[in-house]
Amino acid sequence: MDLINQHLIKINTTLNTKSEIFETVCKLLEADNRLLDRQLFLNDLYEREGAGATAPGYSFAIPHAKSKGVKTASLVFIHLENEIGWTKSEKVKYIFAIAVPYEEAKDEHLNILAMLARKMMNEDFRKELNAAKTKEEYYRLLTASNV
Amino acid sequence: MQKIVGVTACPAGIAHTYMAAESIEQAAKKLGYEIKMETNGASGVENRLTEKDIEEAVAVIIAADTSVEMKRFHGKPLIEVSVGEAIRKADIIMNQVKSGDIEIYQS
């Protein structure tokens, strides 16, 4: 199963809190049959946030968890109409939520995610993300293998 | 070319580890340093620093929100930051390296 598909991309959305965003992430994952236990996954997401918030700047948030509640490694992308405060100091507009099964190790999914993480630090990628308008464009950007 | 080495690690090791590595690599290259970053991620240790790497390095950067094997850096000028700082403030960290104002790490 692919890490991301167009069902896991939601654009031009208005959500106001981290918990609304996490709920939406879970809904999208469940609708695509990618979760085993929603509550377990949610707990693990919050636990990782607690260890250090996952907003590295550039209006990005990358909540992520390696969790027993996850069935299939997945990336959910949400583009918010509105910016929301992720932490006291950090506002976010682009959510890259990452769900990885607990047992998954040394998998190509992890390599793809590592590549995506590196891509986020690339200025050209960020410019293209800002310019993207349709689901197809976001999908193409998120899955392009060139950095 | 002077060489810098470093290690990045975050609790899940899925995203931030790599963002921090990329950020530091870019900042180091901008200042003309050779750079090697070890990533302690979910797929284990990648790009592991060798004894020779560490010996050659003029500075070590540890960007971690979780514990990293530190003994190997005894006696090296070393900067310790959070993963978030490495992602956001790599340029500042690199300027500190350049200024040479770094404490020597005692394990």
C-alpha cells in the first residue's frame, strides 16, 4: 500500500485546534482502513508532541508516531485555510501527519519519510508548496522523488 | 576544508532527525565546511561516524531530544542543541562553530 494517496490529502480546510486536526487525521486514516486502534494512535501522537512539539518552523507541523494502533505506514497532508497556533510561539498551516506501525523497521516507508523530511528543509520545495493549489499538485509534490 | 561531524536523534526518529541533519548540512556547506551527520532514526543508525571522522573533526554538533552515545566525543569541541534548534537555528550554530567559541566535551 502506498504511503499516501489523494484520499489522505485534505486542502483548503478550516480547523482550529490541534485536537481537531488529530481527529481529522484519524478520520482520514480510518476511512482508508489504515488504523488498528484509533485511541492508541492518538495517545502516541500526543505523547510524541509532549516530548517536544513537532512544529519546526516554515508553517509546518509534522505530528508523528510509531504506534501499535497503526496498520499501514501513512502520510496525511492537510492544508489549512487559516493558520493555527501549534505551540505558543509557532503557527502552522501545513500538516504532515505521519503514522508508522510499531513493528515497522528498516522499511522503505521510513526511507521515503526521511527523504520527505529532508525535502521540507529545501527552499524550492517550500516555494512549490506555497504555490500549489489542487490536490493533484500537492500529491505530486509530496511524492516526487527528486529533491 | 575543515570538517564538522554531528549526530541527530529524536524520540520517534521518523522526521525531525532527518530535518535537523539536512538543516545542519546546508548551513555547514554554506560556510564551506565538510560535514558528516549521523542520524539515529527509526531505521537505526545511518551514516555512522567513524573514529577517523571524529578525530578529523574541528567540531561536533549533537542535535538530539533523546540520548546519544557520547563517550566517543571526549576531548572534542562540542555543541549540544535540541532538534528544534538545529532545524531552526542551524546558521547560528554554525557561526558559533566558526567563531571557535565552543567548550571541550568531557565525558
